Amino acid sequence: KRRILNREEVESMNPNDETCGDRKPLPMSQCALRSRNPIREIVDNLVIPTPPEDKPLILLSIGDPTKFGNLKTPQIFVDAICEAVRDFSSHGYTHSAGIPAARAAVAQRYSYGGSKLVEDDVIIASGCSGALEIAIKALASEGDNMLVPCPGFSLYQTLMESNNISAKPYNLLPDQNWEIDLKSLEDAINEKTRAIVINNPSNPCGSVFNKQHLLQILGVAERHNLPILADEIYGGIIFKGSKFWPIASLTNTVPVLSVGGIAKEFLVPGFRVGWILCYDNNRHDLSEVWKGALKLTQLIIGANTVVQPALKTILTPQPGSKDAKTLEAFHYETSKQLEKNANFVADTLVKVHGLKVIRPQGAMYSMIGIDTSVFDDSISDDVAFSQKLMDEEFVFVLPGQCFGMNNYFRLVLSPPIKKLEEACSRIAAFCEKHRL
Ligand SMILES: Cc1ncc(COP(=O)(O)O)c(C=O)c1O
């Protein structure tokens, strides 16, 4: 029986005592119990040491490009947001799928040849995470499954399991630039499969699929009559020699929901604005799913409205205008800086005995392989490698197991090059010290 406690009873309670006398805490809900982030389970068990003054900790673990202050969103975006806030036009509730002008701007920017979008084909969500949650819940029900990349971004699994949808992994092949093992993809499909999730460019791999490979993936989807849920949030960060093909631009027959957002491309993960794009090629395969997605936007009555009016400025500047040139220069500079960092890390670590480098083609990460057979017993796997590297050299990288892949580690490429130089030299010294 619950009753209201009096003041003395409350004051005598020890907040550290879980039972608070004879009262048991209320149980956690099943949905909350199922909501687990595999990264946290690994990272929370890593011990972060206190570094000496002359060797500060270098954090290469968090995919937040604003962390180091070297990469900044363009001023025209900041100005457009400030203007929208000052004119009071976007302070109220809006359509739960987003401000019409913002949806229209996103639709215009992500329309391709035969795959045209209109405002109604766009949902503005609370970050790409919010977009993924809506898309997953609209496509699958309890007991269904979706196919997810391994190694892959762990949020897919977290969102699915929280909703009693299982995440079935398919393999990526490190020796083929992290392309999908198509056999493993096809083998994972069963009668409960509701979609194939792809992430291109990839977190954690930094890979960018070529056109031919995307057509092969579409072939699998077509054969099994499955839609594709494409996470293309890194589509704007591509290095020289690679080209990003939005998967929806390559098909007239496979239905595609593409999710993305401004977090990475515009260096503003805290702004929490993302989107879902529905490419249904007028075949209405996704008509019911899309109605469901729109219903799901009502759960939180839409995303933050402060940033939405400014999307037009950054996504659809007048071709040839000053804004268009500023944005072009911004994109060029950001990708160039990340590419320079990626190449520096690859060129440096490729010389380190025991490490395997696969040169990134885009995004902001590199997955480096660890050959444990050339290291002493203390480096038994990627988790031990990451913990020891932190203990001895104060460099924090994420073990591959956080992404479902043993004996790799992921590092972020967004810090200033000086930090990466220091980090790589510490990693090289660490590997040399533990070499057999
Ligand atoms: C592949 C991928 N998808 C989605 C997200 C989530 O993006 P947002 O911050 O917009 O929720 C991230 C963030 O790291 C990501 O790496």
C-alpha cells in the first residue's frame, strides 16, 4: 500500500538505502529493462585513469565533431537560427512532422532524378536517432526482425530491442572495404524480416559503398520484397576518390526510407534535428507504413522548432548565391580536414606492427584491426587493448566489441591534427612496448 509519508519519515530516510525501510522501490518497466546500449555496458566497465599533467587524456571515443573546437558550423546557419528566434515565428507548436517550409527544403535537397520528394514525404524528427526510432517502429512490430550491419552503429539494436523487435546482424567484410557480405545478408532473411538496414557511409567503418555494390544490395531487397532503411547521415562527408550514391537514387522498384540529419554534416549534434525521407516511387508499398510513421510523430508532438526555419538557408541556398558559395566552401573545408586526418592516421598506423588499417572513404571514423597474436598476453582482445592503451598512454578509443566486432578499435578523426599526431605516436609506442 502506498501512502504519503510525513516530514519526519522523509527526513529520516537514507537516500542510499534502496528499500527505505520496508518500502521497496517501484519496479522498472519492461520497456526500460529492454533498453540497453551495448556501448555503455563495455565502456562503463573501462576504468578512466587520472593522467599525469604532461600527458593529458586524448579522447578519440566520442563521435561529436564539436568536442575539440576546431570544426564549427557556418555562421550563416547561426545567423538564420538567431533571426528565426528573434522574429517569434517558430516559438509555438507546429505540425508534428515538422514546419512545412523545413519539410519542403529537405524534400527539395534530397530529390534525385526519378526519385522526387514533396513536403509530405518528409518527417522532421528529434535528431537522426528520433528518425530511426520512428522508422523502425513504423516498419516492424513486436516479434519481427530487421537486418543490421555488423560491425554497426549500436543504436539500431538498442531501439529495436527496446521495442521487442530483434536486430539480426549481417557481416561487413573488412578485406573488401567493409562491403556487405551479401550471402550473410541473404541468409539472415526470414519470414519475420521487415527491412534491411544499411548505413552508408558507415559508422564505425568510414566506408562508402560504390554504385555497383548498392545495386547488389537492392537486388537482394528486390528478390525478397523488402524495403531498405538507409541511414545516410554521413552522406555529406566523402573523401577524394569516393562518391556517395543515395540508395534511393538507384532504384525505381525497392521502397526506401532514408534517415539523416544535420548533426554531422553541419557539425551541430546538439541541435537535435534529423529527418525521414520516404521514397516510394508512387507504388504505394510504403503508404501504410508512412501513415504509421506520421502517427508516431504525435508521440512527442514533433521535434524542436527553433532550428527548423533555418534549414532552408543551409539546404537550399539559391544556386550561385553568396550563401551557396559559403556553404560549398564550408563542406569542402570540413571534408578536406577530415580526409587529411584520416590519411594521416592511416599512413601512420599502417607502419605499426600488429595493426591493420583500412583507409576510410568518408564519415569521421576509422576501424583499426588488432592482431593479438603479435602482442603479449596482456592484450588478449580489443577491450584489453583499449583499457591498457588508456592506462598506459591515456588515449581513449572504443573497442570494436562496442560495434559487434572483436579485435578492432574505432577512433574518431575529428580532432585537430596535432592531437591525432600525439595520439598515433602514443599508440605506436604502446604497440611496440607490447610486441612479442
Ligand atoms: C550512423 C549514425 N546514425 C545516426 C546517428 C544519430 O544522429 P543524431 O545525433 O542526429 O541523433 C549517429 C550518431 O552518431 C550515427 O553515427
